[in-house]
Amino acid sequence: MTLDSYRAQVKPFIDPVVSATVRIGLTPNFCTILSLIAAAGGGYAFFRGDILFGTFGVILNAFFDGLDGAMARALGQQGLRGDFLDHTVDRYADIFILCGIFSGPLCAWWIGIFGLTGVLMSSYMGTQAQAVGVGRFYGGLLGRADRLVLLMGVCIASLFIPAEILGLSLFAWLLLIFGIFGHVTAAQRFAHVWKQLP
């Protein structure tokens, strides 16, 4: 289901932004670092219970995370260092944002930890496939692009619907989804890689 597979359809909308950022002198790695700063700021805002600024941080994180790879491809600067930096920053961004949510008033810590483990394990299985020689694999129910879209949706909805549903906030329900579907995705990726191994 992952939205990563729709990259070609999004390209016409991203290309003008890439051209503009190249003209002002930004680099792919600099955009990667900006995505990390945005995630840290968003996570801190969530920790303080400030959903508006947390939402702004998530949107900026998603924007710069999508932009860095598009810029690298456009400039012919794709390389192992940039790829390594991007994946490292993505995991720290996930940690900053999700820990900010469940360390503050928006979600119970035990739900947050469950959600975080689902996110980290699904991401780990995607890159571990490459480590064992099968090639990077990001199939399954819930990829990072899917999570970012769901997170932005819940952030925006929470600005207008602060009430709980069955005793849980929208953020708590989101992290439950991240936990459940994250581990399902990890299992799907494990099964795919396992079948490819000799």
C-alpha cells in the first residue's frame, strides 16, 4: 500500500520546488539536516502539548525529507553518504516526533512505546534486506510516507477535534495503528526477504 510507490506521480509537483531550491543554493544534505531540525522542533512542541507548532514541524520534516532525495536525483548527487545520512536522520526524526508525542500530554507512554517499536522495526526490516544482499525492500502495509500522511492528518484533525474517542486521544489511536501495522509490515518484509535467501 505504501505511498512510496507513487513517487513518479508526485514528481511533476516536486520538480519546480527542486529547481527553486537549487537556484538558492541548497544542497540535498542540507535539506536532510533541516528535516531533522524540523522533527526535533515538532517533537518538542508535542512534548509541550503544542499541537499547532508540532504540526508545523511534522509538515516541514515531510517536506525536506521528500526534497533531499529529489534534489540528489536531479543534481546527479546520489551516493552512499547521502543515503546513509538520510536513513539515519529519518530514524532520529521518527524518534524525536513520536517520543515528543508520548512523553507529553498527548498519549500514554505505553502506547507510544508500542507505536515506536512498530515504526523502528518496519524501517529496520526494509534496510536489513539490503544488508543481507537481497536489496532494499519497502513493501508492506505501512511505509514512512504513509506514516507521515497519517500523522499530518491526525495533527490537523486534533486542532479541531480535541475530544477523546473511547478514552483515547487521536494521537494515541495513531500510535496504536503505528504499532499494529508497523509490526505487520515488519513481518511482511521479513517473510519477503526470508524467501529470497538461499
